[in-house]
Amino acid sequence: MVAQATVAQARPESFAELAEKISPAVVNITTSTVVAGRTGPQGIVPEGSPFEDFFREFQDRQGNGDRPRRTSALGSGFVISEDGFVVTNNHVIDGADEILIEFFSGEELPAKLIGKDPNTDIALLKVESDKPLDFVNFGDSDTARVGDWVIAMGNPLGQGFSVSAGIVSARNRALSGSYDDYIQTDAAINRGNSGGPLFNMDGQVVGVNTAILSPNGGSIGIGFSMASNVVTKVVDQLKEFGETRRGWLGVRIQNVTEDMVDAIEGLDKAAGAMVTDVPEGPARDAGLLAGDVITTFDGKQVEDVRGLVRQVGNTDVGKTVRIVVLRDGETKNIKVTLGRRETAEGNGATPAPEQPETVEKEILGLTVTPLTDDMRSELGVAEGTEGLVVTNVDESSKAFEKGLRAGDVLTEASQQKLTSVSDLEKRISEAKEAGRKSLLLLVRRGGEPRFVALNIED
């Protein structure tokens, strides 16, 4: 009875007072983009190809013609300072030439883009106002516990301001990138909620609502918010530099697995990151070698590849750090001065992916083909996006039941990027070998991301 009474006291009678307090800082975002028109699919696929019909039908739905047309999209965001800085998702504003912010009061102000980070899907905007704006503060997402109450605010399905409540369902979800740290929640998140805040009961932002796992595009109680402790670091850099500046070690690494423990002298558990290659860069200059197992970085234990990548990325560019490695059964301390990841990638330090092969294939009821530059234009996909275009879906397949349709773009499978049909086949084979019954796909439709767990059983 005491336990039941404690639970009853912990549950809030109403979220109204909290919602009233923080809602003035939550905004709706409308973007506008001019898209060049086309007269048809000529030059993209051979005349008479079934793919030609697919593109023609898609263009008919979008409004055919060779005149430029203006498209709009809706999303959410929140004000983080009285002088008008606004946080949202990158995919909400990506490619937009006009951004309009609508406040809870109904007032509208144009916004300019300060900077964006596709890796964490975060963007920073700025509006000019003749009066101080209501704003909210970030909280410490590391203190959020599974079971804590949270509320999501935003503009779901373009219907205007809305509030939903739920709990933290899981922590530390890694879904689609090296720097991910998602909070999973069952608070209702739908299309249009992207970029909106996830609040704790103190009215602090602990996450930025980014994606949902759904078979049909609507909320089924599995939503993901990028943790505030990731967002604040990105926002600070965007505000100061207009871009991110992440630390770069310059190694290729893989996880240490259980079957490696007996094979590597001095290794007593499956932890750390094994160096597989050391191209030109800070690590080579410092003396790291392929075969080294990195166990400690800058005084912190390295659990796995994901942990090391995040640790390095969150460290200041130019900082000299101490790395502990296991080499030939002995522990060695090595000092490395970190470079900048963005500069390294711009200089080609990270090999560019090969051009995808031009092939169309049916897999798991989906007919897919690699995304090309021309297809990006036709489908309104952001420049630089890589993946596979769904050209047809077998209506008797599980993929169709899950809501996948022609025109969807598959960008990742099992949290790994897709650039070719063979990539998808490999991910399916790996999942089957690992005994998994489904494959997690990151699907983009009209710029909106969602995760689909597709059954792969024969």
C-alpha cells in the first residue's frame, strides 16, 4: 500500500501548469523551397523502361510541367535565448530558401540559418525581434531515467501547437550515426513534431524530437529524441563558428569481440576498440599501429567503437590527449594531438564511397535501385543523400504491410549507410547469420525520416 501511495503521489495530476509555462518558447516552422520543374523523365532512364512509368506517375502527382514550383514543409522548434536563437532538426530546414517561425501567440517572424549539423540532425536558426523572447533552457539528459515523465511539444501533422505526455522508455539508443544518443519515449511524436522539444518535469529540454519507429508513418509509441547533452555541444559550436568542429584521431577501428579475447595477448574482456588501419593523420604521427587495442582515451575507459568515436568527436580540436593501448601484450601510453574531423573529410582523408552500380533488384518484396543525382531532383531528396530508391512494392509482401511505398528512399540498414544494392543484401545476410528476425531500415519520404523493422525470415 505504501508503494502504491508513493506512485500515486509521483504521478502529476495535470501537465497544464507546466505546459502553460513553457509553451511560449515552442514554435512552428514553415519552410519554402523552389524546385525546378521537368517535362518528363527523359535522360534518367531508358525510354520504355518500367522505371520511366514510375517517374511519370510521381511527377503527375507532384504537378507536371517545366516551370519551377514552390514547395513547403512543416516542422517544430524551440527558442533557447531571449535574443532569438531557435533550435530545430536539420532535415526540417535542409534546402529551404525561406524559413518562417510562428510563435504560440500567432506572431510570425522570418528566420535565417546560423548553422547545421547533418550528423546529429540539428540546426540553429536566428530571428530578430524588437522585444525579448520567451525561451527555455536545456537540462542534463544524463539524469533522465527510464520511467521519468516527459512531455513533447510541437506541430504534429501540420495541425498546429500540440502537447503529448509519456515516459522515458529507453536511454542511449544508437540508430543512425556515429554521434547518436537518443532518448526513446512513448510520448506521441508524429510528422511535423520534428525539431520540437522533449521536456522533463522541471521544464528543461532533455531532447530534440527527431524520428519515430512506425509501420505506417504515425505514432505507435516509439519515438526518438536526440539527447540534450549532444545537442548543447553542437549548438554551442554552431553559435560560435557556424559549423561543427569535432576532434579527429585518424584511425579505422572495429569492436573487440568475445572470440578475440583468447587470441589477443593481455586482453581479458571484450572491450575497447581495435585499430585496423592508420592512414596519414594524428594517430600515425603519434605512433599508433594497426593491431593496437585502444582501452583508454583522455582518462576515460573505451567500451566500444561507438563510445570512442563520440569521445573523440566531443574533444576540442588541437587538444593533446593521452591514449592507452594494448600492444603485443603490453600497455603503452601515447600522446596524440587531435586534428579536425571536418577538415580531414574535406581533404579526402576519409575515402569517398564508390559510385553505386546502376542495377535494379527485387529484395524482400521491394524493387530497389541506387539513388542518382537525377533521382534526387525528381524525388526532392536533399543533395548529398545516399541510399536506395524503392521503385515498386509487392502488395502481398510484408514490406507493403509495413507501409513502404514506391518513392521511399532507404538510406540505412542496421545503422549502416546504404549506397548499393549489394550493401542491402549484405545487411540482410548479416542479420540472418546473427539470428535476427528483422532488419531496421531508415526510410525517408518527403524528407521525413522514420525507422521500419522489416521481417527478413524466409
